[in-house]
Amino acid sequence: MHILPQLRELEQRYADTLTVVGVHSAKFPQEQATEAVAQAVRRHAIHHPVVNDHDFAIWQQYGVRAWPTLMFVDPLGKVIGKHEGEFAAGQLAPIIDRMLDEFGANDWLDRRVHDFGATGPAAQTGPEAATLAFPGKVAADERGNGHVYVADSNHHRLVVTGLRSLDGSVHHIIGSGEPGLRDGPAREAQFNWPQGMAVDPVTGTVYVADTENHAIRRVSPANGAVMTIAGTGEQARSFGGGGPALQTDLSSPWDLALLPDPARTVTAGGGANTEKQDYPDRGLLFIAMAGLHQIWVHDLANGTVAPFAGSGREDILDGPRQEACFAQPSGLALDPAADVLYVADSETSAIRAIHLDTDAVETLVGTGLFDFGDTDAAAERVRLQHPLDVCLWPTAPDGPALLVADTYNHKIKRLDPRTREAKTLLGGPGSGAHAEGVGTAARFSEPGGLALARGKLFIADTNNHALRAVDLATLDTTTIPLDETRRAHPEHS
């Protein structure tokens, strides 16, 4: 999906002369279902028609070899060009201009602008459509009464509700709701498809992976003001060595994990920020840089970003962190006690561990780019399907465990990092299903984000447009009835 912003730019630039037709040749079984494709079209606000090439018939007819591939077809239906791999819109524009000059000279162009119907939130369906639109990730702030932050991705904003009551009233909304890259007050700032968040447990500062802006944003705990702290707004096209955070291009940052500065400690009163104050940024912010197949680190104190783990080659390979390979890492979880950073490596359907004390990368479960499934087992026999998040459960029965959003299997699984045994904890079969219930009786639809706080697991149930809560003592799953018409605070305060 990393080429969609570039396609949108070309579609807008050539609205009366260029028609894009998407052909979806799916790698994962879940992506082959027509309804799953329809949900993805809504989620990514795709304006052009998309063909579900579930049996790879079109792929084979056109001799496609890689994702993504662009085929150029002239107005007479003849294939005249091919491009494999990602691209920048500015790179293709001169080529398209030359094609259009030729077609115009031959009077081949039909300049009617086609309307393919509503897209994005306007086209979605689901029980929480009025409040959330394909929520991507979730985070919790346990200070004081506490808050739960939801990345309301397709509304390009953050929705904040209370952690204590879970009554669904909205405490704050951060972001105007219009896509863009703008700093400023909470209701004027703009995001573009925000995903992962990390909350400083001492100060309450919230850091946001602003995915399609290729930026890291900061939300002030004092007044909700938003500030860009990393990224230029342009997508990185090649691997770099990092540098000053605001002068370095990033690529599709998907999730964040904060290693706080040890000089800051949580006090009995609930943290350093019991009053509404702002504090300087400190600590290490790890970034799942999905577009570069790497993990990066942002040193908040000195304002620099740099690759931390991963060579940039899309694969699954263990070893020293700078030589290891990842494939679209999409979820992060820190275990400070064990000195480990866990990674949900989505394209390899794997869970990886970066040992911060030894700088070694280890695969817990997952074996290859095309090895996936739904198998509860141990070690090499485990199969997941495109997991998008991982969360530490430090007080789990029988010892600390990981909770995994096994996204395309519509389940939450428990993974023991010592034995590498995975077992379904929540959810069951049923693409697109939504049901309350205990344990495996509950139903989800492509859950993409997890956060744990005060004995409850919060789930961004993406295709159900819902925020779910699970009592980890009973495994009872309920839906938090988010309703932005019921406001705990009229503005951020």
C-alpha cells in the first residue's frame, strides 16, 4: 500500500486524462476474499476501481513478477510500458506527459472525469462508523484517572476516552479530521493516516507515528498541541544513515515504543505531570519503519534519528541487529525488565526479538515471507497470518507473555517468549464478524492495535470500526460505546 499516496497525486494531477485501475493479486488468504478487498479500498480511500485477481489470472497474463508493478496501457488498449517497484510521483510525471502529448496529437484522449463513488469514511460500514473509521492502533496513559488513545486513522485524528469509567464518552479529539501535515492547537492540527502511539509514563507526552506524512508527531500533555519532531513530510526513497530528525526523510512509520529516560521516575502521585505542564522530550523512541523494513531510533534529547536494526532488505534473517532482515515491521513492544524490544514483522507473519543488551535479533515464531497460516503450536510449527501488533503482558499467568494481534486470522494470541508456544486467547473464525463474548467466543475483524492497562486489554478492531476492551482475568470482551456527541470536555483542557 506504500504506492497509494503517489497514485493519488498522479490521479489528481491528470484527473481528465489518466485512469487508474487497481489489480489486487493477494499474497495472504485473508486478502483474497472480495469483502476484505472492499474493506481495504474503503480503509485506504482508494478512488479508482480495483479488480480482485484472487487466482492470479491477470498477474500471469501480464507477466507480472513483483509487488507493486505498474502497467501502462494506451487508449487503444495496447501495453506500452512497465515499472516494477515503488516510485515517486515526480519521477513518473515526465513520462506520463510525453505519453499524453502523443495521445493528444493522435486525438485519442477522452477527457471526461469519471466518478467512481464515495471513498474513505464516507463509504465505510460498521457499528461504530459515526465515531471511528478503521482505527489502527491504541495506547493507554495510566497516570491519574487515565486515558485511552485511539488512532482514528481514516478520520486522520486521535480520539481520547477515559480509562477509569470506559463509558464511551470522548474526553478529547486531537486533529481537525482533514488529512494534512499541520502543527498547532489540538483541533487545528492535521495528521494523515496516523497509526502507532507511545505515551511517556511520567510526563504524559504522546508520540504519534503519522504514517502517510512519513513523520513523528508530538502531542503536548498540557494543551494537546501538536508538533512535528521527526521527518520532512517526504517519503524516503533510499536507505540513509539518519541525521537531524527534522531534516531526515522517513518512510511509513507504523508503530512506536518509548524507552523512557531512567532519570525520570514515576512518583506516588501519578507522575511528574500531575499538573498541566510540558516537559522537554527525553528517552529513546523506537520506530517500526515499515517502508524501509527497518527499526529506527529517535534520540529525543538530542533530536536525531537513525537506523537501529535491519539491513533494509525485505526478508527474515537473524543475527547482529544491523545485519538482520525484517519485512514491513508494524508493531513494537518493549520489555524493559528483560532488555528486549519485540517486533510484529507482518510480511513474514513473524514475531521477532531484539535483545538490547547483546544487539542480537532472534525470531520467536515465523519462518519465511511465504510461510503463514493459523496454527497454535510451539516454535517453528507456529503459523500466524500478517500480525500487526504485539503487546507485553507482564503479569500473565505462568509468567510474562506476549499478546499478538494475529490480524488476518482475526484473533488475539498468547505467545510465551521462553517456550515460543502460541495459543489462541481471543477470537475465532469469521472474516468481518463482530461479537462480544468470553475468550474464543468473541469475534473481531482484522484487529490491528493492542494496549494493556489496569488489567484490561484494549484492541483497535480495525474493520469493525470499534474499540474493544478485554478483562484479562475473565477474558470477557466488550465494545466500548464511543460517542463523540457525549463529551467529557468540550475542548482539550
